[in-house]
Amino acid sequence: MGGGGPRPIGFDRRGRAACRFRQRQPSVRPWRAAPPRRHRDRRRAQAARPLRRRRGDPRDRRRPPWRRRPWRPRCDVPGRPGHAAGDLRGRDPRQRPRTRTEHGAGAALDRRDDRRRAAPARRPPRRDAGGDRRAHRPPARSGRRQGLDGEPRRDGGSRPGHRRLRGRRPRTGERRQVVTVRLHDTLSGETRPLEPLEPGAVGIYSCGPTVYGPTHIGNFRAFLSADLLVRYLRYRGYRVRWVMNLTDIDDKIIKGAAAAGVSIAELADRWIAQFRSDAAALRMTTPEVIPRATEHIPQIVDLIQRLLDGGFAYRTDDGSIFFRIESWPAYGRLARLDPASLRVGERVEADEYGKDDVRDFALWKGPKRGEPSWDTAIGPHLGPSFDIHTGGVDLIFPHHEDEIAQSEAATGKPFVRTWIHCAHLQMGGSKMAKSTGNIARVADLLTSGVSPRALRYALIAVHYRMALAYSDESLAAAAAAVDRLDAVLAALRAYRQEGPDDTTLSDLLASTRSGFESALDDDLNVSQALGALFDGVRDLNRRIDARSLSTADAARAAAFIEELDTVLGVTTAADEAVEPEVAGLLEARVSARAARNWAESDRLRDELARRGIAVEDTRDGQRWRRLADVASG
């Protein structure tokens, strides 16, 4: 291979091989065949393209910059509809995303996945109270507020301003969470989630007063417990229709009118007006409908006629109509009583009318001389079935038991889904009742100097199913609690401080709201809710004293407390008007301090205190609030 000619490829100039090719030598150990692989008859999966970043197209093939496809964010798979595990199988390929097999890559992996059991499809999320909202909005994933009012989300979700939350901002008071209000049902004896007949709407019926005399604070404890429920459900976003009846015709009213020498209507109108005045003083929400019994006689007659036609009632010789207990085997289930052993209840006097069985109760009593009467030829406001019925525990039997029997026998439908009963109010170690004379009238307490806001707080501060002991000490403690709320609100409203915002304020407000709502969700545990609120008030007072809040922080904290007070109803509004005389005294005191007339300033402060106004001098100027231990509050 010498010479000067061209060299063969793979050899050097001397004709030697340019490299030595390695040859594998047989092993000296005994040969053993390798075990067969699984699925060796299948072709191994290979990547359809190199597993590196794809090289960009040549410049002559690219789109011009002004025609490039706009960037669009990808949605997380869990948040996209129809991406639950296994829900893409079995559909028309033209209507679902292409799989890896259809793209030509990952064939073996897809076949492996086909042999696995598909994960169960996700349950659809529960709708919240706002059931009429548009369906394409994503439901909240927790039972709390999410990212409203600038507060951080408490469920680990996207932060406010994240691309997943872009779009319409929630309106004030709107909540997207699944509301998990749980209430104790007297009939079942269980605490169950509230599930209204109509999503997002709740119908509530409360037994109002029988207006034969003044309404005492024991009655108002039950009324204010219902008011607390109505307020909280509205705070949670429900549409509430509240109905409270007034019984303006009754044996006691007839006897009271005869004793007073006035007509039945005059006596009823007098005590109805007093009831409305007391309710307004205690800031009770006005029910949408307040029907009087005498205004619905035709409906009552129609109900009784249906009971007569169904064999559930009978007529006596004097024209009275009684419900036949024997015809309704379920009678007694609300009070957990055996119908065979029932006798006349302690609240029902012995009837002067003849009836077949001592257990039967009157639906209609025959008229006597001098008493009002209607020709015999109840519930148009909420329908035959509704969500919640409230009242005192003394009405469970026989009053509410009778309601169930007559309503369900007449309509053939379940009467009420949830029965809520408020425990007694005790004074002097015994139950407050008109029959014993152990009562305290709202008007008398207000006249003696008790603040209506303090009285309201005292009547709602204990869980409604626990007996409440009313005393001067409990009233004083309630006044002190209301003063604490008034003081922190006055301080926040007058606070002025330039500087950066408090970065931890949102966490404080969020934790306070969480504790407040979770407590009231649990069968209106108002005692625990108040504890969470006052924990937040204590921390706010520390920040006010340390001047760590900005002016905007103070305004946000004040609005937060005012929002929670829409449930409690015990504080004063920022724009509450004062009497012209009080406004003049406040302005005169500011002028006296500006002139350094300290004696006049002290005199005006004492005068304002006698009028129920507490004045404080701070670095932010003069601030004032109403005292909760006087009638003007």
C-alpha cells in the first residue's frame, strides 16, 4: 500500500489502519440466557421528537410581530370544567382534547393508563346562598369569605389580583362561599345544616305576642333571638322573609277588655302600639309581614273546613270545633309525649265547651253573648311549608304541637323543616311570667335609665338554648361591653396618622371574622362570637395606642366592626344625629379648650355626661360617644 497515490480511507501513509476496532470477546463464564422481558412483542415507546427545546422556525417562516398570536394564560387543570380524572374517556373524539396517543407520542403510557381504574368523577360544588348568580362563576372552595375587602384568602387559594380572579369584583356584602349555617331542630333533636326549600331564600315564622297586656323582656328574649337569626342569615347573603303574627283575639283579651270597660279592638290596638314601640327601642328588625289574627278569619275558616272534611275535626252542639287527637297518631312527637297519656297542658285552662276527648284542642269556639263572632261557611304568607319556625320553649306543647297537627292534616305536606325554641329568661331565681307577676317591662326599664342598647346586648349575649338569668349585674356587664365597642369605634373614627399601612391588620381582621362567623354558623353560638370580636377589639386598641395604624387602616377597621354589628345591632352609627343642644355643647367645649379656659371645658364635659355623652381629649382632637348605661343610648 506504499507509493504516492491517494491513500485508502481509514489507513495512514504507511498503510496501517488508522484505528483499531474493538471486538467483544466471549465470556469465559458459562453462558446463561437473559430472562424474557415483559411485553417483548411490543415496540418500545420512543419519543416522537427530541426531548429538548424545539428550535425556532426560520425567520422567513415566522409571523410578523404585529400578527403574532396573543399570549393567553393557561388555567390550572383542577379549575377547568370537565377535567376531572376519567371524564374525557368515552366521548366523541371530535369533542374532546386529543390524547398523547392521537398525537403519536406516549402510546405505551396511554395503554397502561387505560388498564388502570379511572378516578371517580368529582362531586359538583354546592351552591351558596346566592343561588341566582350566573353559573359560569367559579364557586368558592371554603366556607369563608375569600379575598373581599382586601383581606387575604384563608383557604390557600389565589391571592387577590391573581389572573384567576380577574373580572367583576364582588359587590359590598356579596359572598361566594358555601354557607354552612347549622341549627338545632327541636323536632329531630339534631343540629343540622340549613337547607332551605328555595336555594338562597329562607322563610321564617315567629310566634308574636298575645296582646292582652304589656310585653315583658322574657318575651323579647325570644323575639330578639329570632331577630339575631334573621340578621345573621342576611349577613350571610340569604334573602329572608320574616313573618311574625299578632294574636289580637283570645279569651284573655276578651276578659281584659271587659274588665277595662273598652272594646276588644281598643285594648288590642293599645298593646300592639306598645309592642311596636318597645321593639323599635330594642332595635328589632321589623318583620316583612305582621299579620293580625282578625285580619285572616277567612283563611282560618277555610283551614278548619278542610279539617272537618277530612275527618280530623268535629263540631259540638254550641258551634265549637275541636281537633280530634285520635285521628292524628303523630301528635306529641315535637314535645316527645305519648298521645295516650296526654292531658290538658298547664297553659290551657279547662274548656267550658263539651268535647269528645279531654285531649282534643279547640280550633273554633262557639260565640257567647257580647263576644265577636264570624260565620263559619290559616298561612298565605309563607305557604303550606316553610323553613324555620321560632318561639319560646313554653310554646312547644301544646301550642306548636297543635300547629303541626292542624296544618299537616289540612294540607298533607310537612309543615316546618326546622323548629327553633328559645329557653326561659329567669329573674330572681324563677321563670319570668305574667301569671306570677315576676316580669320586667321594657318601657319601665327604659324610663328608669336603662340603655336600650345595653338591654338588647344582655338579652342576646347568651346562647338562645340556655336559660338566661337577668339581674342588675348582668345588665351592668352588658353596658360595659357596649361601651367597649363604642370606645374603639370612636377612637378609630377620630384616628389620624400619616405613614405606611399596617401590614398585619388584614390578618387580624381575617382571623376575627373567621372566629365570629364560625361561632354563629354553629347554631348561633353568640357567646363565642362575641369572644372572637372582643379579642380583635383588644388588638386594635393596642395598635391605636402604639400609633401603628395609618388613617386608611383605622377607617378600614371601623368599617369592619360596623359590618359585624349589622348582626348584633348594639353600636352607634358614625353619622348618628345628636340633639341640637348636645351639638352646641360639644362645639362650645372645643372653643373653650382652644382658649385654654380649662374650667369652662370641665364644666361642659360634666354637663355632657349628664346628658349621656362621654367626651375624651386625644391627640387627634375631641371625640365623643354615647354612654350605654343611660336611657339615651
